[in-house]
Amino acid sequence: MKLQTSMMAFAAIAATAGMAAAQTEIQFWHAFTGANGDRLVGQAEAFNASQSDYKVTPSHKGNYSETLNAGIAAFRAGEQPHMLMVFEVGTATMMAAKGAIEPVHKVMAEAGIDWDPDIYIGSVKGYYTTTNGEMLSMPYNSSTPVLWVNRNKFEEVGLDPDMDLSTWQKVDVALTQLKDAGADCPLVTAWQSWIHLENFSAYHDVPFATKENGFGGTDTELAFNSEAQVAHISKMGEWAKDGKFIYTGRRNEGGANFRAGECALFTESSAGYGGISTEAEFDFDIRPLPYWEGVGNAPQNTIIGGASLWVMAGHDPEEYKGVAEYLKFLSSPEVQAKWHQDSGYLPITAEASELTRSQGFYDSNPGTDVAVIQMTAKEPTANSKGLRLGSFDQIRGIIDEELEGVWAGDKTAQEALDSAVERGNALLRRFEQSAR
């Protein structure tokens, strides 16, 4: 009996081992940590549990820039993952990496997956498709900037937290009142280039760069030193000088200040919802991003930040079948709705947005639909469908450096933006040569 029991146990172990060996592993390199990193891992675990053919293995490779660089280095060494998370400003770089990627539309078609690219929201899908409408990478975490309001901070200084903040003219008045009433941090921002130049340009329907912001060709030139952008950055420089705008850093350093209750207003990604709703010990509102009344065609639509998933070349067809199955899983309404509700990232499909609404999430969490409305209320224009610029991660670094000169009072807005355009165009010319 003992021998029979042992043989049965051995057989069970062997069967389990054989099942594990039969699984095709899919390597997924990403840039997420914290709560969203846990959610990303949870998605992979849910997919792995839903079937037995494939196993998705997520690996964190650093921040967005570090993950992109790791993917490029791995490809050159022949050790690339199957999927690579790349932030939106790396799109042009990935497109120019000839032979390094497999377009998503090709992967899905060759895997025989029933997949319709039209399920994705137009303003999101357009960022990652060719001029012929063929999807190159799959949108994953997409967000857009909004205005976060610390209601308690307004009440502390005797201001109405429900005051109209829809335009920068009205925000200007509020900042003065907050400062005069003793607020130490009236306004803080995250991602200054993304919000106050890239999205500012789209929202006011003015060009950030020529050739439809780079969608029309790599011979594009930067154009964000025009009257509208200069006026906005100049006003922010005045706010910085007067202590109404507090600069904390190039990325999302200001998020800690806002979540701690120190700041009254915060321009940040809609994806800040996950952290703010968890950490903030104060009442907050989510408002649309302000616009300058009378400037351009504002309000047009804002553009996305975040990342998409690129499929790397050099793998076997069976492995690509697993990649395709996982991308289909991630795009399902149920997965997307949960991702949107938990993280604050946009639902990348209309079905996920409709499911979220039908579940009563927007009614229970007022303001969580602001980003969706802001992105979809108007059809994107040539100026508001996004950016496709080579070397843009480095160009953002130049913009950050020049903006810091304005906040410190060392440069005028015109001087800083003229310099950023000149320096950035030099990088664009080098990218244009390398992409030929």
C-alpha cells in the first residue's frame, strides 16, 4: 500500500512537472513599482491561472528610460524579452528600430486572434498606429493630466473649494487669494514638460512641432516657442517668483507634497488617483485641466502619457501566440475596467468605460470620469493627436533644464523656449539622419 501510494504521489508530481514544462514562457519587461507594479503582476497571475499553455513572467527593469535602454541593449545582445513596456515618447525610437520589433497588428493576425483595433479609444490608439491605421504597439497604461484640488486647504484659508477653476485666468485669481491668505504651496506640478507644454499645446490646438507634431515625417521641427506657450510659461514664471507656484522636480516629486496635504492645487496625471485616493487624509476633487480662455481653440483635447507594449522580434511563432493571447486578455472589458478603476489610468476601450459606468463607479467616485471626457469630447486635430518625435526623452531633459531657468528667474520664457527649440532641433536632425 505504501509503495502504491508513493507511486501515485510520484505520478502526480511528474504530471505537474510535465504540465509546467509544457508551458511557454513569455518574458515581459516593465517600468512599474509600488501599487501599480503589484497590479501589473496581478494581471499576469490572473492570465496564467486562466489557462495552462503560457506563463507570463513580468520583470521590473527600472524607470521608463531605463526600461527602454535595457530593451535596446538586450536586443543587441540577442537576449530581448517578448514584450517591452515603452513610454509614449519612445514611440518614434521604437518605430525607427528596424528589425527589432514585430508590429502588434501582424502578431495578432498571424496568431489567428479575433481582434479588432477599432475597440480602442481613438485618441489613445492614434498614438501607436501608422498613417495607414495599423497598430504598432498595444496601449497599456494611458493617462492625461487633470487638476487636483485639496478642498481642506481651501477651507483652511477661508476660500470656497467649489470655486470655478476651469480657466487659467480663474486659477490665477485663486492662487493670489491662496497666497494672500497664507498658503505655503498654492500650486505644484508633476511632469512639467508633459503638462505645461505638450498637453498645453494640444489643449489649445496649437502646434508643438511641425509636420503634425512629427506624425508627418522625421523632418519635423519643434515649434513650442510660439506666442501661446511663451505666455503660459511666462505667467508660471511670475507665479514661481511670487511663491504661488512651488517647483519640486522634473518628474512627480510634487505628488508627495500634495498627498501630504501641503498644496492646494496640483497638475498631475489622472493616474495619480491610485496614490491620492489611498494616501490623502483630506477631501479632494478632480477637475479638468485649466485652459487660457481666448487662446487657440481651447479647450480642444488633452493627449496621453503612459506607455504601450511593444513585441520584440526574434522569437518563435508559438511564443508570439502566447503574446497575442495575453494582449487580448489585457484588452478585455473586465480587465480594463478594473485597471481603470484601481489605478486612475484611462480605460483604453470604449467597452471598458461603458462597463465602469454601468457598475456605478463614476457615480460613487465623482471626478474619475473627467479624464475620459477630456480626452474624448472632441475629435483630435493635427495638433492634438499626440507627438511622434525622435530622441524625445533627451529633448524633454533639455526642456526641463530650460524651464528650471525660468522658475529660478534666470531666463525669460521666450529665451528659455527659444533655446529649448534650438537645442532640441539639433537632436531631431541627428535622429532624422539615423532613421534613414
